[in-house]
Amino acid sequence: MTDEILMDVEERMEHAVQALQRDLASVRTGRASTSLVEHMPVDVYGSKMQMIQLANLAAPEAQLITITPYDRTSLDAIMRAIQSSELGIMPQSDGRVIRLPIPALNEQRRRDLVKQVHGKAEEGRVSVRNARRHGNDELKKGVRAGEISEDDEHRASAEVERLTAEYIAKLDALASAKERELLEV
């Protein structure tokens, strides 16, 4: 029973790390990367779809992303989604291809993006702590139900704490790597 709880806790923590990786990939660094727009939601065909499902994305130059919609009727919806996003980039269109010129970041914008990265990292840490709390609650329920001995609960709690420290360190490493990338001129 404790093994199942520990596996569930570790799986939840791993999901938090993966979510932070996705979030950090969408933070603009001054270099063109299709990950900036891949998962951007677009209102099209009466529902929300991710950009990658609607268009071919490419970064042909260091400062340019091109978006070629599979269906030209979705071009306006894609333009609206980009304009209303947090990217702060004005898309340019010729009726077939959308071009996103990635401007160089000024110092103030870099600092703002670093704050954004810290906020996303804190969300990840909160998620890991919630997984820890959930695991500890499950262990206590098992002790009350008589399914887990108190000694096993203490050992499993120590393992949950070790996992928490390990995953928070992973989140911090991801955030500091992104911060270094942002502050690099």
C-alpha cells in the first residue's frame, strides 16, 4: 500500500516538473523558437485548439517564426490568438503565412520575464507541496484504517519528504537555467 502511495506522489511531482517545462518553453528569450506558440489556444471551428494542431510552425531564422495554417480560413483566428496573448509580438500576414518577428529584449523586459519565470516556478513548487500533502494524508488514512503500520508510515513519510526535496530542486534548476538564458545578452 505504501508503495502505491509513493508511486502516486512521485507521478504527481513529475507532472509538476513537466508542466513547468512546458510553461518555461513558452517564455520568450529573444531567440525564435516554435515552442513559444505551439500550445497557444486558438478559438476556431467553435472550440479551442492548440496552434500546433492548426498550422505548420517553423523558425527559419534566429529572429523569426513562421506559421502556415493548414486551412486558410483559420488565419484570422490564429492572428487574434497571437495578438491577445502575453507574447507582446505583433504578427504580420500576407494572407497565407503569418510571420512573427522576435525583437531583441530590452533590460526591463528581461527583468519582467525573470519575474514571470519565478512565478511559474513557485506554482510548480506549490504543486509539488500539494502532492506531498496528498501523500501524507493518504498515509495517515492508511494508518487509521489499519492497512499501514505506524513504522511503515514514518518510513514512507520520510521518503515523501526526500521526493519533495528532489523535485523542488529539479524545479529550481529549470527556473535558474531559464533565468540565465533570459539575462544572457
